[in-house]
Amino acid sequence: MTTTATVAPSPATDPRRLAHPGHGLAVTFLVTADDSGGARTLLEVELEPGAGTPLHVHDAFRETFEVLDGALVVEEAGARHVLRAGDVRSVELGTAHRFVNEGTARACFRVEMVPASRGFEIAKQVTYGLLADGRTAPGADPRDPRHGALLLHWTRTRAAGRGAWALNRLLRALAWQARRSGEDRRLRERYVRW
């Protein structure tokens, strides 16, 4: 991965840039699964102060974080790592982790997923489509719990931490219901553009 910061285009000029006011996180896909023949997905993330992810595990790809501007906290396997511009940290497949911007300024970083995750690309497009349609609130889970379950299913991600076993079991059942009812197909048809 390179360490050169780029000026991210607006969603109006680049369909692979996904952003929504108040969400706290904007994503620009620089390299997709299709672009790389399935080798990697590379995205640039702008993360507002206080924004981040809950503790989770990816079962399909390794993530490498490279900070371009600001600071990012990556918690992994119980350890806390503060990354600043130029720092790189990889989180291996199957490792519980989360990231958060604890600073007072926006953090900009790249995330490389190896191998590529077409499911992650689909899930992000659906997430921002739901936001745009008011079917989820910025910074919140989708209003329909089946949608949240599908987002995790597509990315092969599961919750980690206390109570995760029961939550993951419920989410698998909800994703199954959504697939069986055709809701996953409807969401893809409505929101996936590339």
C-alpha cells in the first residue's frame, strides 16, 4: 500500500464514493474485487471524531489499516494500538477487532482487504442506499433487523465479545429469513450500482 493521501471525489462525481451527512464515515473504493481479479479490495475511509465500529470478526479476509491523516485507534485481541499518519497495522482473518477515531479531527486511512470482498462492496452500497432512503438513521443499525443481518452475512462478519454467540445465532436466522423471502435480492437490485 502507498502512503500518498488523495483528495476524495464527491459522490456526485464518483459512484464508488459513499457518504451520507451525519453518518460519521465516508468510504471511497479505490480498488474493487472486479478491478483486482479477486485479489484485494482497497478503500479510503474518512472517519469523524467519535465514530468507529463495534467489536467484530471477519471470516473471509485480512484487513490492513494505513493511516493517511489524523489518528486511528485499532483494538485487536485485547490490545489497543494508536496509529498516526504513516502507520500500518494488519488484523488477521478471524481476529476480534474494532476501530475508532478518539481524536478531535477527522481521520483518513486506507483499508486493504485480502482477498477481495465483493460482499463488503455490496454491503456498503446497500448501507448508504438505506441511509439515503431514510430506512436507517445515520450512525444506527438498519430499522429492519433483517437488513443488518444481511450486511453481516454478505461480508462474512460476525459480532465478537460478550453475548456474541447468541447474537450471531439470531443474526444468522434473520439473514436466512431475508434470503428466503427475497429481501436480499430486492436490496441488491435497488442499491448496488457497481
